[in-house]
Amino acid sequence: MDRDSYSSGQSPAESAARAFDSLVLPAHLSLERLIRVVERVRYRPIEIEASEALNGGSVCGLWLSTDNVEIILHALSPSGVHRQQFVLHELGHMVLRHDELVVPLDYIEVLFPNLPPALVRRALARSSFTDELEAAAESLADLFAAAIRNSAREPRSFEKVFG
């Protein structure tokens, strides 16, 4: 998904729908199967971990992209549906390629002198997103959730990932 769609007047919902339609999703979609699809799109495995550090704040999920792995951290929640939505939102950012926004190198070097600039740039790019980019990721997450929910064979597929 290319980020130029935002400058061409496409709404977040339209961008999400376009990204969703571009994926080759299995007929009976589960969260686990969706993760495999996104791994193929991103060319690396995805690891998902619960993080107590995300509890109680305004951020419920965080995506870190490295050269070797995509990492999704999500807040703890007693609700499997909430945990699934946190993950789906981050998967939406991955599919929409929101990590390709550029954060100035001098900003990274001053704030995080002991971390690899490429890793920090990918993580920090998320903090400068416009509301439209967040809305697009959430719209795509909603499309993913509906597809999983409507799957006749695995309506509660998130339990396979979260137990």
C-alpha cells in the first residue's frame, strides 16, 4: 500500500478498503491465518507479546519493525476481543506500510544515542502520524475483524493466538 493515496484525496476508509482488497485472504480467515498473510506481505515473521507497560495508558498496542522480525506489543486485557483489536490495528499499520514515513536522523541521534537509528526511526514514525493514518489503520483493523467474525469455520479464532 503506498502512502501517496492520502495526498490524492482518498479517505482513510477508502485507503483501508483498497489495502484489504489487495490482500489474498483465505476463505475461512482466523487471526492466525491473517498473521501468516501479513508475514508474507512484510517478508518476515511477526511476534506478538502482551506488555504490562502498555496498561493504563492511551497506547494499547505498539509495533516495532526490524530487519528480521515484526514485533507487536499489546496491553493486557481480560477481553480477547480487545486484545485481538489491538493486534489487528498494528497489522493494519503494517499492511498500510506506515513505517515508511521518515523521522529526521538528527532527532533520533539526540534522543536515542545508544540505539540503532533505523530501529528508532521505524518506531518513532508512528508518533508523527496524522489522525488520518490512525483512522486508516483502525478502519483496516475493523475490516479484518469483520472478516474473522464472518468466517463460518472459525468465529473465535483469536483464542488460538491468545489462549
